[in-house]
Amino acid sequence: MLIPARMSEAEERRWVSVMLDKLAAQESRRILGDSELAERAERLSAQYFDGRARPTSVRWVTNQNTRWGSCTPVEGSIRLSHRLQGMPEYVVDYVLVHELAHLLVPGHGPRFWRLLEAYPRTERARGYLEGVVAAGWLPHLPVAPAE
């Protein structure tokens, strides 16, 4: 965050607090509950698959740390990793569309990837998720103190 040099320490603390509160409010609006997630999946299915992908349940889970989402086509259940919460909407939508596509095509063959071509931000979302994974492998460098 950039702060004008003319601000006093008290003004700086107040401004940082205000901005952090704004960011927290934005973040909380971006985090969907399970029911909103299911509604979103229904809208995405209608938009990209003519409503053919019909999950029986869509929910957040905290036990997926190596996958962004999973689907059990036989049960019709979709689970998204809690690590997606707070990511851009198009990324969450991509993972939902990916899992919805598995309800129609279980594997990752050419037919599956053709279905995903319907979602216009597939490549961008995949790149975002690859960046998140790569950032997790980067060494954490010490942050220089502010001058």
C-alpha cells in the first residue's frame, strides 16, 4: 500500500486500518456459502452445458489440499477446495465448470476438453491456478523493512 509521506504515523495507522477493513469486506462478499455455490453451479450448467450437468450436491471442503475440486459422477457430487475461497470469480467458475463437465464426461480425454472450450476464461483460470501452485514452491524471501 502506498501512503503519502506527509501523513503522520497516527494518520497512517488509521488509513491502513480503513483499507484493511475495506479489503476484508470485499473478501467476505466473494466467499460463497454452499447454497450459493450450488446455485452458481446450476447457472453455469445452464450457460455452458444447456443444463445437462446436474449435480446432486456442491460444497466446499477442507480436506482437499492437492486438488482444486473433485467430482463423483456416479453420486453427482462436486466438492471444491476451501483454498479457492477468495480467488477471483472466474477462477472459481472455471473449477465449477471443470467439475460440471465431469458429470457429462468422467475422464480428461479430448471430449472432456472440448466441453471446457465453452468457458471463455479456461486458459486464464488455469494460468492463475498454475501461478498459485508455483508461488507455493517459491522460497519466502525476507521483506525489507520500510524506510
